[in-house]
Amino acid sequence: MNFRKLSLVLALAALTGAFLAFDLGRYLSLDYFKSQQAVIETYRAAHPGLTAGIFLVVYTTVTALSLPWAAILTLVGGAIFGLLWGTVLVSFASTLGATLAFLAARFVLRDWVRNSFGERLRAFDAGIEREGGFYLFTLRLIPIFPFFAINLAMGLTSIHTWTFYWVSQIGMLAGTLVYVNAGTQLAQIDSLKGILSPGLLASFALLGIFPLIAQKIVAAIKARKVYAKWQKPQRFDRNLVVIGAGSAGLVTAYIAAAVKAKVTLIEQHRMGGDCLNTGCVPSKALIRSAKLLSHIRRSPEFGIRKAEADFDFAEVMERVQRVIREVAPHDSVERYTGLGVEVIEGTAKITSPWAVAVTTAEGTQTLTTRAIVIAAGARPFVPPIPGLEEVGYLTSDTIWHLRELPKRLVVLGGGPIGSELTQTFARFGSQVTQVEMALRILIREDPEVSERVTARFRQEGIRVLVAHQAKRFAVENGEKILIAEHDGADVRIPFDAVLVAVGRVANTAGYGLEELGIPTTRARTVETNEYLQTLYPNIYAAGDVAGPFQFTHTAAHQAWYASVNALFGPFKTFKADYSVIPWSTFVDPEVARVGLNEQEAKAQGIPHEVTVYGIDDLDRAIADGEAHGFVKVLTVPGKDKILGATIVGEHAGDLLAEFVMAMRHGIGLNKILGTIHIYPTLAEANKYAAGVWKKAHAPQKLLAWVERFHAWRRN
């Protein structure tokens, strides 16, 4: 920091310190103003220009220093100068002070602002990049964030100073007018009866509803802008059209039909989406067969001298298909038609914000609708690795066509899908090599979680290669080879089949997004706001296509918000709530998590305490031969409020439900500890984890006195 910046920082600190040290804030209270109102008004009448100048300087200083008296001064401005001149003075003073705070953040207080408003900065950066000055206008008109926070955080964005000034001046004008008007009414109070005056009550009512009015104004401005080139139909054929019949689409259509809306569900491929046909259902069916084999191989652990299994891989895969067929009626055309949903099997394309063209074997028809929900799902991402197309590859979509077990299988990817299928195929007898470019598999989990899963994989004969970057594929002498880079050297990995499991990408092409100009995010999902609205307020997105999570249960969760907002949006909308999102990776040992884990808490600078209970101590786990894993809970320091929980072990996903319920409804560890759990069950692990926390927070001083009490009673 140079001398000029240091001097400015010291000056700002001195001014702020002076305000606080000398308690100057007491002169900026409504009580003080009311006590001195007559004196101030007399002085203003005698010296109007000087009074205005003093007020301007004080107000500018307060806002520039981000002191918490700006709202009070606005009311005082209305009381002293009236509606017109009060509005003029407050408008210019607040904008000038905000700009000074903006410049201070940009050139002097950069590090402090980043540390204080790190999370908000990302939102502001994205908003400015997306909407420019209009985003700032929205923030000024609708006070979502505190006034001072906007000033400081905007200083670290790319917005120009002049743009910040004039947009702030215009954006704050309406709010200033409302507050100044309230101040003019406050000035007239000289008794308790004045509090009940119609003018004052109306002014404060306006203060309360102004944010709602402003929100409606901004929404109307945005809507008018995006809808300008489109002709809205006079009437609509349907209330809602849903594109995609995966988890998000099915739930959306179900809810719409349940509230008696006319809804059409369009699916171009298979009902049930990826979860039913290529994801959750088939993978868990295959994992179940593989786990049975692993238990048979472990038979001596259970006192069974010898157990053998004779299986045919093709028959195992046929069982997977039987499971799919058994579950399929739950998601069938017939079921949803019976629920009141019109189901069309065809290709959809959005041709306007209120029209969807559907192409079927019979031809193309155009449906008009008041709202649209995009639930088009996602697909496996295939990286552009040289030679991959030539050697051929499998994905989580195509692996279910296998009927012959690969002798040597390479799995690209160490995430949940890659890890689940790695262990599953190894248990069937494939020689599996898992290749992950990161330093460990399951990188989103805590390091000890990855270590336990990796150890089990290697124990089962799986070759786990981390920090290996796939460079290219080749065929040499009729043998397929993967060349990966590790520590600057090439590693050659021969294989018979390769499974690409490096993530999934949203389906955003082919159904009209490009033509309508609906943007996508950096994560290549459809860009939505907190209400799941796209660029067009009547077009929503839910599920994998919207992100940020790619789980069946979060897709269904989003579907509720998308359907309700789409059907009742003009009257009531709901922000999608992602505060408590659980998930599980169905490897062995199973991994389940909700909320924060330790590495996320550290990365975000969130204060936390860690409590760990080892499941190897649990009676039921010992009896079942599954005495491994742990329950790890993060709590607020000194309190039993749960920030997150991670469980590693048998049936971890099932055990996690108790923590999900607790976090969702604000239940702490003390309540879990005080709940009776059946003995012997794995669920006791949650109670014992709560017990570990309680022991660590036992009131030691009180216990010392209790010990003295008992000693006294013995004597």
C-alpha cells in the first residue's frame, strides 16, 4: 500500500472512529431531532442555504463512511426541508456519498471489501456482466441488499464510475421520495394523537409496500423489453406445456394436473428420463447384484466355510432390464394420462414465449400456452480426447447394452457415477483401472472419505490412478491403449473397453433456446433466476437442465417451484430453496452427505466444530460384519445447530435422513441425543455422534460442583 492510500485509509478510519468515539450518532436520531425540531426549523428559516449545505455535507459523510444513519437522515431531510427540497438534497447527497464509498472500495479498501462481501461480490459481478447498469438500477429500486453493501461491493465490479453515479441517482429517486414523504409527516407529530393521523399511517404503509411495488415495476420493465418483438396470443390452448418427461418434467406435470390446470407433457424419447432408463434405477439394480457377489466372497467372515456363485453377466444385465420394466409403469404414458396430463410423444420446439411446435409421426402441431417448463435433462459429457472415437467408448447411457463382461475396463472419472460403476464391474470380475485427473477420487467429499473409498477399491483389486491426465487413445498391434500423463511421464494402460464418466452436460440445444435468445450459464445449464424463470418470465427450467444439482430428488424438488410459479406467478411466487440438499454415492462403503462438509466450511471461512463417531464401535455394525466408517457432524461453535453431516458406512444414505430432517426443521444434536433409537440398529450411530458432541460440551465447572455435592452426601 502506497503512502497516498495509507493516508486515505487512516483518514477514513479516523473519521469513522470519531463518529463512534464521541457518540455523534446520538445527534442523528429521531429522538434528538424531535427535541431540537423547533430550533432547527428556526435556524433553517433564517439561514436556508447554510442549513442545506450543512445537511448535504453531513449526509454525504455518513453515506461515504457507510455509517448506519442514512435512513434516519432521509426522514429528517423531509421533516426539515419538505418534500421537494428534501428529495433534491437527499438524492444528491446520498448519490455523492455512495459514489465516494464506491471509489474508496475500488482504490483503497479492496482487500477488506473482498473479505467482508466475498459471497455477494460473485452475485454482483454476475449481475453486472449479465445486465450492466440495469442490474444496479434494480438493486437501487428494490433494496435486496443493504445500501452500504451495494456501494462497497460495486466498487470491485467492472461498472464505470459515471454509470454507477447516474444509475444510482435515478434508481434511488423513488425510494428517496417515499422516505422523504414519511419524514414530512413525522415533522407534524406533536402528540400521541399524531401517530394515528391518516397521513402518517399512509406514509408508513407506503414505506412497507414500496419494495413490492418497485419489484413489480422492475419485473414489468424487464418483461416489456424481452417480449417486445413477440405477439402474445389473445387466448391459450393450455395453462402449461412441459418439455421432457424425466423426474422434473413428470413431477411438474403431476402437480399441474393435481391443481386442475390443463397441462401437456412432451417427451421425444422414453418416459421416466435418465433416472429410470439409464441412471438411478439400472445402476442400483446392477450394484445390488454386484454386492451380493461380494458378500458371497466374504462368506468365511460370517462363519460360512464355503459359498460359491455361478453367474452369467448377460443374465445379470437382463435382470437390470426387468427391473426397469417393473418400475416403468410408475412413469408411463397411461399413468399420467389417467392423472389428467396430456402426454405427447414427439419432438418439441419453442417457437415463441407462448407457443411450442410438436412434431410427431402424424405431423407438426403448434400448442399455445400461458407458461412453459423446460425439463430436458442432461447427457454424459464426452471430452474431446484424441483417438477416443476410434477406439469406441461406453457412457452411463450406453453401458446397459453390454451383455459380455469386459475383461479389462478403464473408467475415466472419479466422481460418483464413475466410482459406482468402477466397483460394480470389478466385483463382477473385470480388471478395472480407474483414471482420475484430480489428486483423489470423490473430490467433493472430505479427504478421509476419499481415502476410505480408495482403500476399499484397492483392497478389492481395483487399480486407482489419481493425478493421471488422459492424453490420447490408440490401437497398437490390435490392442487398445490409453496414454495418460502422470508427473510429466506417459503411462500406458491397455484395455478392452473404456467407460467415460467425467460428468454430465445439460441438454440445451434443439428445442428453441437459441432462437429465443435464452442464455446459458458457464456451467452450460439454462440460466434461471431464484424463481427458476429464464429470460422470459413465463418460461421456467427445472432439473438437470437448470442445475446446479444433478440429482433426481433435486429435480423433483425444483419441479414444485417451477410448476407453482408457472401457474400462479402473477399472484404469488416462491424462491427455490437449496438450503438442505442431501445426496449419496452408492459405493461400498456408502457415502452420504447433507449441508457443509469440513473442506467446504474451511474454504468458505465458516466457523465450525467437528464431531466424529466411529461406526466400528457400533454393536449392530459389529454384528453385521460392517464395523467400518464414521458419522461426521459440523456444528456452529458452542451450539448444537447442525451445519452439515457426512456418513460413511453401510446404508449411509438411509441413516442420513435423520440429519436431513433435523437441518430442515432446525433440530439440533441435543434433540437427536434425546430421541430413543431402536437397539441394535445402525441408526444408533446418529445418536452416539450426538453423544460425542454432548460429552465435548459438558459443563465442566458445574460438574465439579456436582462432584463436591455427591462427596458431601457420602459424608
